Amino acid sequence: MKLVRDNIPGIINISGKTCEYHFADHDEYLASLYEKMREELDEFIDDPSYEEAADMYEVLRAICDLHSLTMVGVESVALEKRHERGAFYDRIILEKVDEK
């Protein structure tokens, strides 16, 4: 069992095959989205492409929606954090922080 895009059962039926599926409750859906994000990240690591990045983006949109977060809000906070703290382009790896 795995979470699939909304049109997949119809696509399977059009191809002449049949499939069985169910609609997840909230808890199963959330767990499946997190599992799907891990799967999509692994696929992106193997094949860094627009297609794999788009799959991660679509899963992120669904996760955010489930938590009542808009992508506009996510982008706004990302821009704010980028302005205040920077991005991740300089490849800085923090090794240690000394407490005084």
C-alpha cells in the first residue's frame, strides 16, 4: 500500500487494469504523506531533476494543506528567514559553538 496521486486509479482503469484502493483517514494520510516525502527525496537524490523536485513540491503542498499552511505563507516565511539568516548557498558547515 502506498499513497498515490488522485488520478492514478482512473489511469489504471483506462489502461484496462483494475485496482483496489481506499481513502485514508487523517492519521493514515499524514503518515503516508511523510512516508511519500521520504520516498520522493530518495528519488530526487538518485535523479536530481525537475520531475522529482516537482513530486517533492506536490507532497509538501499536501502536507502544508493538512496543517492549514498556505504555500504563499511558506514562501513568505522562507524569504524572511533568507533575508535574516541567509540561505544555504555558501556551503557553510558549522563544526562547533563554544559556550562562554
